Amino acid sequence: MSLQETISQKKFGDLIGISQQAVSDLIRRDVLRSNDPACVWLLSYCSHLREQAAGRAATGDLDLAGERAALARVQRERIEMQNDVTRRELAPVAILEFALATVGQKIAAILECIPRNIKRRSKNLTSEDIEIIVAEITKARNVAASVQLDMKDYDGTSGDTEIDTDGAEES
């Protein structure tokens, strides 16, 4: 048998120790090309075996190398999150919501007392002046109450956000 010539599927199967049907399947899966000589088939078949042994060849829908990489990525992310929790850089959302609600309640109580305290301490302010102060405090409370956190917009950098005198945010 000359390896420089094309040979039948049966003869190639006998040469490498597989059935004619297995050779036909290799051709169907484009591991082997129909009209190539036996030496090319042999090289292609050996390359295919090396890929399978290394876990790089896909078997059906399962790509072992891709699956290993995905698993390693998930494990790395889990460990990074555990490290962030340990360093207190990460906290459950429920704790953050509770902390913000508590701070918000304390600030609201302080803001509500401002007009009354100013009235008591200053005899020079008119009721219109107090109403202006109340309006500004109300504006501030409304801005605080309307804050919504959208985590997909958060990139981890600390951007400076300013609030103008009308209560509108400027970045």
C-alpha cells in the first residue's frame, strides 16, 4: 500500500485499527477529506487524536477547554468576591439599604428642625424668609428622596457629582 495514493475507507480503517463506519464518520465531521491521499489522512487523524487528548476538540456540544476556562473564571470571581467581603469592600444590599434608610431618617429629622430653630434664634427674619428656608430644605429632601441607584451605571470610579442651586444634578 502506498501512502501517497488515495485508499478506501476500509483499508484506512484497517491501517489505523478502526472500522470503515468510523472512517466514514471522520469524513462526515471534516476530520478527513474524501480525495486526500492516505498520508494526509494519517496526519489529519493523528492531529485529531492529539486535539482530543489535549481536551481541545469539541465532543458534541461540550468543549472541554472552554468548560475548564469558564469554571476557572467562575471560581476566580467567587474568590474575588469573598476577598472583597473580607476586606469590607462588599456588603449585602439589604445591609446597605438599612444603613441608608437609617441615615436618611436622621438627616430628615435634623432638616425638619431647622426652620423652627432659626425662628427661635433670629428675631430679624420674616415669615417669608422662613418660608424660603423651608422651600430650600424641601428641595433638598426631594432630591434625596428621588435618588435611585442603578448599579449598571456604576463603574467603580468616584466621580464628583455636584448639585446646583436649583437642585438639579451636574456631573
